[in-house]
Amino acid sequence: RAIIGIYNGGGGNGRCGSSRAVHPSLFNFFAGSIPAVKQKMVTRTPMFLVSAASVQMFETRFGFDPTSAAFVGSAVSGYATGFLASPWEWQKVLVSQRVASSATGKGLVGLFHQVNVHHGLAGGLSCLWRRFHAAGIRNAIFDSTFFGTKHIIEEWAKSSHEMTHNHSGSGRNAVLCTLASLGSGFAYGIAAICAVTVDYAFDVSVKRTYGVSPERKLPSLGVFRHVIHITTKEGLKIFRGLPIKAVEFAISYAITGLLSAHVSYFIEEFLAE
């Protein structure tokens, strides 16, 4: 919640321009947790499976090399998961930031109803599309960068590991061997930092779009134009929350990588028996 407040350019309470005054309490601190969990279930849970399927499709059906398939295939899968999870992310931002709206607390049905009431069918669909499309683009950039970078690091680690066995020991080879031995955890953590850095401005743009009450019209700017607008206007200040998020994602994804490697090993051992 505090990070969303930083995204929206607010102070310590993280308010948007259309937010109510937020009084410190345990309930307010965890406001938006339920839709946040739903969002993560839709994005993080199938993220790796959908990406793997998409990457494999681009390799086998379209003849992409593994590295290109990792970047392009993950962009496609990332857009799909980001778009599908965007309703819960929007609800999360509205609830956590106490955005003044008659739809607050009424769930997704109430949220969509208020959009339809205030903007009509065509205007409401346009309102939803612009928000959800922006989230899809943001996730496409993140997933493409993450899985593409992870693939490059893992291939580099494999070649470095082979090089240490084929050549005499040296200081440089010892360092490469140490990095290679870190395996999936190292690749996942570094890839997560790269992905967060590349897509951070897009994430800020999406969060600010979600911070606009459903009763109000959105600024008439596309995804990329809005990102250019806010980065040009605010400069480096827009990245003030980047270090926090980079550390958070590096730890989270590094643990995911380490666990996935061990789980894969035990599954292979079980199937071999």
C-alpha cells in the first residue's frame, strides 16, 4: 500500500488526488489485501506455466531460436495474464488508497456497474479497455524482460560451468564457477531486478490510471504517451520507489527459483524410480 502511494506521488499516507483522508490503523494498512491476493493468483500462479507453453509454441511452430522465443513468447503470455488480472488490481488500488467512489466495497460487479452508469456502454468499454490494455502491456514488458534475461543468465551459467571444467583453475574461472553454482536462484533474482527496472515507469502509469475513480474520465493519452508524459514531467523522481520494489522482487523470485530447482529435482528423481 505504501508503494502504491509512492507511485501516485502521495506522501506518507499514499493518497491519490481523489482519495479520502486515511487514518492509521491495522485495518487500513491491510486494505486491498483480498483483491491483491486474487490478482496474484491470476498472474503469479500460471505465470511460469503459460510462459513456458508460449515460449515452446514460438520455438516449435514459428521457428524462433530459444532466446528470441523466451522474449517474444513471454511477452505474449505476460499480456494475457496481466489483462485478465487487471480487474482485481484495479479494485486493489481503489480499496487500498481509499479512492472516493460509490463502487468502493461493492466488488467487481459494483465496479463495472458504476463504469457503465457514468460512461455508458461504449464509454464504459473504452474505459475498461484502456486500463486493462495498459496492465497487459506492463506485464508483457515485465515477463518478456524477466524470462528472456533469465534464459540468457542460465545459458551463460551453463557455459561458464563447462568452461571451469575444461580449463585449468584461475581466479576468473573460480568466480564464474561460484556464480554458476548459484543456479536458478541467482538467475531468477537478477532477472527480476532487470524486469522491475525496465517496466517500472509503466507500472507507475498503470497504478495512477487505476487510482482514478471509475466515475471520472481518464486522460486522453495512450499507454506509451502517458509513460513518456509522466517521466518527462517528473524526471528521476518517478523512480523513487524502484529500489524498494527491486529488492522485494529479487528476494521473492530468488526464493522461487531455488525452490523450483529443488522441486524439479525431486520430481525427476520420483519419475526415474
